[in-house]
Amino acid sequence: MRPRYGDRLRKGRTKCGGDAGVTIEEADKAACIRALALPADLFADLPSKVLLAYRRRVAAEELHELRRHPTAIRLTPLAAFCHVRGREITDALVDLLIATVHRIGATSERVESKLIADLKRVAGKPALLFKLAAASLAKPDNTVRTVVFPVVDEQTLRDLAAEGEATGPMYRHHLQAVIRGSYRSHYRRMLPIVLGALTFRSNNQDHRPVLDALALVRRHLDSKLHCYPPEESVPVAWRDTVIERAAQGRARINRITYEICALQALREQLRCKEIWVEGADRYRNPDEDLPADFETQRDEHYAALGASPGSCDFRIISQ
């Protein structure tokens, strides 16, 4: 029986639908291939073109044709097929993760657009401020109705107050509430599957806090707590967004908001390969992009590129 990362969500697949169902299927495929336990360096010395040729050959043949091959001839293409497919599936899972996190951000853009559309912005605010200041200083002892309203009418002041509320703390609170609600009710269903199917790495210690944040998220995936426990060590890189104040004034980390921030940071680092994924192809270790003999055969590689070794000496040119 093959291992399945999506077993705990399988009963609710009809509710998940869409990307969640696709993610479950892709995670199951990845788990099935990893269960074969092929050595990571099995095809390290084989060119990618040869591996792709094996993959196409196996995909084109019928099962009964594959079974008729001698064992040695049959197993090599099958192993190559599984190796390449495993990397393709891993890439597909990362693509799904990146696209999902992008849609979480797009939710905030839609909410912002709706609020802006509903908001009547007041034009010429600096000029109005100068008029208010001059009138108030000229007659400091008079009432607002007799001093301010003749300069700026009451409705304009109401519009200014509404704009200030819409673009201030209340706006940010409403925006965060909408994003958390959307993430909690839909997108978060895919998080256990993706984090269970992918292993993230980084060669840069500056991005270690993002990996530590993901480890924290993994530990509390099944938690019902609103905030992380006080005894938990929480890497905080988004202090203004994730910290809440308890009744006693003690700082707490909102768990859902923290997960969203960690996923957004992960998306950005995956796209520039500061964080890479084990067993992936396009999202592989960036060190693998260089030829293994680059240092010893530097001149030959530069010649193949039509460049000189000194061409990497970049200079800043002032505009």
C-alpha cells in the first residue's frame, strides 16, 4: 500500500475541490515515487537529455511491451522515468504553493480595491488644512460652527473623517481579518499536504529564519490555539503584523497571521532560489546549476560561453 500525505483530508476532498484536490493527487504521486527509495545520486553522471529520452520512451510504451524487455533493459528506463517524474511532480507542488500564496495576496488587493471604490476621497486636503489652521488661529475663542464651517463645510469634514478611518488602523484591521478568514476557510487546507510533501533547504544562513518559521508552523498545524504558546520560541520577522497585545499587555503571536507571513516570505525566496527544494528540478539546489568541474575547467567553460574570465568584473557606472 503506497503512503499518502493527504489521507487526513481525503474524506473532505469534495469540500476542498480545486487546487486542494490537485495538491492531494500530486502529493500522493510524489510519495509513491519516493517509496521506491532510489538513490539521490543514481543518475548524477547521466546528462539530462538522456534521462528525458528514457522518460519519453517509457511513457510511449504500453505496459505489456515494457514487461517483455529483459530485466536490465527494463529497470534502467523505469528508474530514469521515476527519477524524472519525481522531480517534475515536486516542481508542480512548488508551483501550486507559489500560486496559492499569490492568490492570498490577491485577496488583499481585491479588498483594497473595493474599499477604495466605496470611499469618497476628498481632493485638495493640504489647502483645506491651511484654511482650517488660519481660521482657527484668527478666532481661537469662537465655536467650530462659527469659525470652521464657513471655511470648510460640515459634509467635507465628515468625508475627511471617513477617509481617515478607512485608511487608518480600522482599514488595516479589516484587511487582515478578510485575509485571515479567506486563508483559514480555504487555502489553509493545502498547507499540511504541501509541507508534508516538500523539504525546503537554503545555502544562505540569512534566510534561516524563514526555515525556522516553517518548522514552527509544522509543529502547530493541528493546534486550535489562536496564538502560539508563551514557551514556544518564535522567530519574529514581521513584528508589526503578527504581534497582538493581550489584556495584561503581554505580546502574543497570532498563529494564522504568522503562517500567512511565513508563506509569503517562502514564496519570495523560492522564486529567487535562496530557498530550494529537495528532489526538485527547476527549484533544485542552485549549486547544481554550475558544472561540477567549473573551478578546475574554468577557462574551457568561459570559452564555451564566448566570454573571458575577466568579464565578471562588474563596475558601477554613475548615470
